[in-house]
Amino acid sequence: MTDTARQRRALADRLEKSGALTTPQWRAAVESVPRELFLTSGVFLPVDGGRWRPVTATGSDPAEWAEIAYSDQTLTTQLDGHLTADQAGEPVTGVPTSSSTTPVTVVSMIEHLDVEDGYHVLEIGTGTGYSAALMCHRLGEDNVTTVEVDPRVAARADAALETAGFSTWTVTGDGLLGHPRRAPYDRVIATCAVRRIPYAWVRQTKPGGFILATVGSWPYGTGLAKVRVNDGGTAEGCIIGRSSFMQARSQATTPVAGDLSARTAYPDNERATKVSPLVLEEWMPAFLAQLAAPGAQFVRATAHNGAQLLYVFDPDRESFAAFTADGDAWMVRQGGPVALWDDIEQTLIAWQKAGSPEITAVRLHVTEKTHTYWIGDKPALRWEHPLT
């Protein structure tokens, strides 16, 4: 096996320079834990045509493999819920379902945990096991419990953790339920994105403890929530920055597919938009759209004549907004019981009037029955999501 101590030090230097790595204890973890041990099944690298090229340690030059393992990028490790790179001999198509998240994201998140010696941490979403290994190095393996919903992924992570010298509590099952064996925990961290923070996590966190999780269901426009659990069983905090993770499988949305024109054939009204739907391609407007219309999906398509088509769908509420360009302006047709674009547009206008604050202005309060988000004291910038 190639000694990667130099690559680990270089990674720590880059993370420190970026501001993601700030404490000596976490730097020691980054320098000590070999990331390549958690990539033994190989990775998929994107190539032209929407395909993925499988790359493994055994099939690569050691220097090339070390460069891949310590690159500043997220490395896809599984496609379609089952396929790993060591099972594929040539480029393939598929949807990523597991990955080794970019080190800057992993390390930045665990720095935000604000841990102290002796803290017990519950991690939701073991993945490759790399982040669990970093926490085991910092806190001790007896203080880390990690949950993975996919038994195949969990088995590989367990093997990698053992090779790295750690034997922590790895639980296979529904990551949204967590694991009560060591509850309550001082910290709960999710390395997957969720539409909402499950109340089970609040119940399993000590009063005064933190939950750190990415909220949102779009592949972008999601925020890293950090909430403190109170004595009364509620939690409150804020969005501390942008964050992007794969969706927790139990909360993942089913992509809208099929004949989109048929889905939008019977609108209830049509009008010119007050705000261009193209703003939904930007991070903060996308986050706000999910607050204003939870369950909505933003879909891009191309007509037969090459024209750009944009849609917002909410399959659960059987509602849609379909946009067509009208010169430099846009027209919207809406249908279903919920006027999706009305709700989103009103939120975007209120946000612009408030000076377009950043995502870190968003506050969050979690109870057993609701998630409430707000920005400042404007009623138009307050959203309550019942937990059903």
C-alpha cells in the first residue's frame, strides 16, 4: 500500500487555508486517517455523455489513485443503489446513491459540531465511513455511533473502519430513526440531506446539545441547519451556510417524469410573472422556494423547437406552474389546488424588498408538530411546515 502521509498533510494544509479546518485536534485526525481506505470499492468519475468511468485502486497507477483519493471533490461510490466501481469494467450510466463527500464539506461540518472530549456523537449516514473515522480519532471509537440505511454500504464502511483501526457502533437500519442505544447524545450530525429534521433526532439529543443537518430536497438551494435542543423538547437555531448532500433515502423525492405537457394541459390561470423563474437557478431563491412551497420540484426541459421550458411541480398536492418565455419576459400557467408560483413569487418579492439577505439570516424552530422558519420580523418571510 502506498504511504499517503504526504497527501494527508497537503489535504490538511488546503483545508486550513480554506478556513474549513481550524482546530489542532481535527487537523490531527485529517493527517492520521487515510481517505483511500474508505474507497476500496473504487469510485465513479464523470465522463462525457452523462456516463461514469469506474476507477479502482487495483486498476490504477498508485500515484493516480492517491491523487483521486485526496482530490478536493465528492467521489461517487455507488450508482442506482447497488453498483460499485469494482463491479463495472467500462463507463456506465446511473444515478449516484452513495459518495465520499468532498473533504472541505466533511471537515467544515465536523468543526461546526463544537465537540469536547468525552462527547457522544450520533452520525446519520455512514457512507464510506471516512467522517466516522475522523470523529473516532478525535473523540474515541466508544463515543461515536453511526447509522447507515444501506446494509451493503454499512458492511464496506465497517470493514474500512476496522482496517483503519476503529471499531465503533455502526447501526444498519433507517437513518431517520437514529439509534437509542446511547441516547441521549451530545451531538447529532447528518451526512445526508433531509426535507425536515426528524423529531426522533431531537428526542435523542441532550438538552443543550446540537443537531447539524442539511435541510432541503433540491440538489442545490439547501442549507446547513444548526439547532440547539431545549429542556422542553424543542430545538431552535439557524441556517449557518450553504450545504449539499445526497437525500436521505426515506425522504428522497421521486423525480417528475413522463409527458410534462400532459401534466400541465389544464391550467386554471395564465399571467405574466413578476419575477423571472430563472432566479430559481440561484441558491438562495431556490432555498426560499422550498420554504414557500415545500414539496415543490423545479424541472427544466427543452421543447421540440429548442425552446427552454421551466416547471414547478408539487406531485403530492397535484399542482403545477409551467413557464414559457415571452421575449425577455415570462408567462406562467398554474393548475391544481395550490397556486405554487403565487406562493413562491410573493416570498421572493418580500425577500428582495428586505434587501435580499443571505441564507444565514434564516432562523429555525423545531417542535414535535412543526418546523417554523423565518427571516427578521416580516410576516411574509415566515413559513410554518406541519410535520405530517
